[in-house]
Amino acid sequence: MKRLSTVLLALCVLFGAAALTSCGGPSAKDTAEKAVNYLVGDDFEAFYDLLSTRDREAISLENFKDMYQLPEEIGELEPLVPDIKVKAYKAKDFKETITGESALVTYVLILPDVDQLGRGAFSLQDVIALAKAGKAKTIGDLPEEVKSKIIEYVDKNGVPTKETVQNIHLIREDDKWKVNLDIPTMLQSGKKISVFN
């Protein structure tokens, strides 16, 4: 009987060790955090490596780079404030919810607050003049004197930011967490590839 107990104990230890090692590697939260930080840092190759097999089979790395869309706030301000990504583009507070072989990671994305920037950089007269002009659809379309006011405001006050809650989906493949953007569906609908809501 003692021998049977020893054998059972040994089997339990072996199964327990096997279970622990099969769950080794980065957590879903760690993988999502890496992925988002790769995008924030423009490391598309590293991000692409974290995509699910289905997503990678749907698009090449080069096409992914061409079709990836920055958050609007970054894309619009980057020509005026070249270091906008360093000043106001970060992610924090990652939290995971795991359901079987999939995970949802929620986090906070910090972006430039274009509305607050406008309120700080422009007087009421500037806003009225812009409204009358009415042709500018993006920051790049604004008159040069308006752009210079934005640059002056940022130089003096920094970039105002806002926080938005974001989600990223992951799935387990070969015992590793992979980002699941569902790129085939995005491509079918003709959308740009975006990670952020």
C-alpha cells in the first residue's frame, strides 16, 4: 500500500509539472502589452510576429505596414509635432480575462487630446475664422498661421492627452498567446488595419 501511495504521488507530481510547463511563457497580458508597445514604437516586424497564424496568412508583413492605420490623433499631429509619439502616445494598466483558449486584454491608451489642444491654442476669434473658412478637414489642411499656433502652444505647454480604454483579443496557438485582429474580415470589408478602437 505504501508503494502504491508513492507511485500515485510521483504521478501527481509529474502531471502537475507537465501542466505547469505547458502553460509556460508569457501571459496573455504580457503578450498584449508587448504587442501594443511594439506598435507605439513603430516596430511592425515584432508586432507582426505576435499575430495569429490566420492573421499572418491573410497579409504579408509589407502589406501590413502599408495598410496599418495610426490612431487619427497621432497621424494628424505628427507632421507638426514630429516627436508626438514620445510625448503623448503610451499604453498602461493592462488587465486580462481568459476564457479557455482566448483572452481579452483591456488597457488604457494615452493619446493627444486634439480638442483640448484646440481650446488651448486658439482664441475665440481664431475659431470663428476657422469656421468661416470651413475647408480644413484635417490639421494638415489648416492655414500656416494656425499650424504655427499649435506648434507654439505645444512648445510652451506640452501635448495635452486623453485616456481611452482599449481591448485586444488573443488566442492560444502552440502554447503561446497570439494577437487575433481578425485581419481577413478587415480586408474583406476594405478597412484599413487598426488595432485601436
